[in-house]
Amino acid sequence: MVKLYNEFERVLVDEDTIQSRVTELAAQISAEYKDAGSIVLVGILKGSFMFMADLVRQLTIPHYVDFMSLSSYGTSTESGAVRVLLDLRADIYGKNVIIVEDIIDTGNTINYLHTMLNTRQPASLKTCVLTRKEDKAKGLPVDYLGFEIPDVWVVGYGLDLADRHRTWPFIAELKPEVYQ
Ligand code: IMP
Ligand code: MG
């Protein structure tokens, strides 16, 4: 544990702050879709698993969860072309869909995903993203955003560096020497 903590520059968003923001997002989504019948939340694995689990437990409207797994051809910290490793189980045609993502860095992944899922003709398609690197991904369509963060590498609460540090209940900034 001590060794792992040594890789952190600082805790960027602590557990209480994450949980209160998730409560707000769930309330906002519940209010906006209260007459929609039901919604489908599409979580992008693995990064969104914790955010998804906390978010859905606070929704007060009928909902379903489904997951996709994507892979980028890039290196561990650089984005590349996107490939679908695991597709949705269910058809989203005519459904109210919300993509649940962990982070927007360049915007590559969410752009690809949004375009691809739109071709399946959902009734509506929105995005709920835990963190966005401010300045870097301006102008991208995010309907529900947890936190704007600086352009640093973050881990925890689902986010990883080469699959490490995913399960912390907070979001931490890594020391640059760990990922550069
Ligand atoms: P984008 O396609 O450049 O927006 O990058 C999105 C993907 O890169 C996310 O789904 C993450 O898997 C990964 N990513 C980008 N920045 C970070 C970070 O700071 N920590 C952990 N994963 C990141
Ligand atoms: Mg990742």
C-alpha cells in the first residue's frame, strides 16, 4: 500500500466529493427522464464500472444497464484508433440511451462511440462522463459531467494506468515520472 501511495502526486477528488457529485448527477438524470418510460445506461469497460455502480443505485427511474468494451490501438497513455472488443447484448433501437464513461482526454473514444451508437437509431443518445481534461477536449458533447480536471494522468475510481490503481475510492493524480 505504501509503495502504491508513493506514486501519487496528490488526491485530486476525494471519496466524499465524488459521492456527492454522483448523487447530483443521478438526481439530474432522474428528473430529466422521469417521463421517458425507461433508460439504458451503456457503461464502457473497464473504466466506468465503479461510476456506473454508484450512479445507478441512486436513480429513481426505471433503467437497464449494458456494457461495451473498447480498445485503443495507442500506447498506455496515448489514444489511437478505437476497436470494439465487446458489443452490447441488447438492441438500442428506439431506446433512450446514456453512455457512461470514465474520462474524456482527446475525445477520440467518445466521438467514435457516439457516432457508432447513433447509427443504431436510439430514440435519444446522451453522454455522462465522470471527468474531462479541461482545455484539451473543448466543444465535445457531454450532457452530464462529473468533474473538469487538469491535463494530468489520473487513476482510481475505475481509472487506471496499464490496469493498475483502478479500485481506489478516490481519484488521484500520478507523479509525472510514473507515466512519462
Ligand atoms: P480519449 O479517446 O483520448 O478521449 O481517451 C479516452 C480513454 O483514454 C479513456 O477511456 C481512458 O481509458 C484513457 N485515459 C485518458 N486519460 C486518462 C487518465 O488520465 N487516466 C486513465 N485513463 C485515461
Ligand atoms: Mg483505460
